[in-house]
Amino acid sequence: MSSSPIITGTTVNNTSSLIFMHGLGDSGHGWSEMLGRVKLPDMKIICPNAPAQPVTLNGGFRMPSWFDLKQLDMAGTEDEESLLAATRTIHGLVDNEIGKGVLSTHIVLGGFSQGGALALYAGLTYTKPLAGIIGLSTWLPVHQKFPDAKRINNTIPIFQGHGDIDPVVSYAYGQQTAKILESFMTNVTFNTYHGLVHSGSDVEMNDVKAFMQKCLR
């Protein structure tokens, strides 16, 4: 069972929401603080916490994880059952914001690493249009199934950011993900951050802020 999401920013009369998922083994606290520095006026930031569960990639050790990973590459070996379960959780958070009066087109989904993979998957499989999707240092899971997905709203803006010396999620996987997304999405931005490892940076966060401003104009 995961703990309650970390919520920052306005919770009364908010007109937009950012739902942002942390990476494997992490929690929502650190990203909540970092995103709080670039949040937009009248935006609520929701950083959910992944449940602790066994991760095959790490020898079955239990850790905060959105879905099971057998290996970290573009082979599409993610455990689809747990990926779908996590996606239902994120769709539920989106539905909850809509129920509070926030338009779906004013909701941004985002995430870092494994959380970014979930953000891409959940955003592309949600049935209503979203303001945008942010994927940092990440990849598109089970990507082989996407070009044939009939219900994708292919105009949702997507922002990808990736460090070119990332030793965890290879920069090449980020580039490959962008090419796959560009094959069926019409508005994909891929930014390279020179000298950045598997982490965020102030420059990247400023670009995230500019992307959200553009999406929510």
C-alpha cells in the first residue's frame, strides 16, 4: 500500500494540476520540492508515492516501484499487469481532479525515470485530452503496442528531457522513445542536457516550466 500523495501549491480554486511520478526506489517528497520552485500560479502539484513491491531487476527486492521491471531497456519487457494497475491509479488521480472541477485539458502528467515511463503510458491511454505529458530521463514502456492504439489523442504535447551521459536510462533509449512517439504523435519535444547524469537540473526544470506555460496558455 502506498502512502498518500504529496500535494503542494493551491488546493482551493486551482485551475490546473500537475501529477508527477517519482523514479524507482524514490518517493514524491524530493520531486514535490523541486517542482514547487517552478509551479505555475493556480496550479496544484500532486506527487503520488509508489507502493513497495518486488522488482525483478533488483533480484526481487521490495522497493517503491510503479511496476515490475525485468530489465531496463527498450525491449518492452515491462510487466504489463503491474503497469496497467499503476495506470489505473494514475487515471484515478486524473479523474479525481476532473471531479473537483479542473478541466482535463488543464491537467499535465509527468514523471522521472520509471515514473516518466508511467506518465507516458498513462497519458497516452487516457480517454480524454490532457494539457501535456512530461517524461524526464525515461522511456516508453511496451512501446510495440502504441502505433496501433486507436484511441490515442495524437495532439497531446509531449516534453522529453534527457541527460546525454545518463548511466541508468541510456540517452539512446530516450532518443529512441522520441522517434517512436514522433511516429504517431504530432507534438513531441526532445531536449538534450549536456553533462547531465540520471537526475534533474535547474535548466531542465526551467524548460519544464516553459512547457507547462505553453500547454496551459
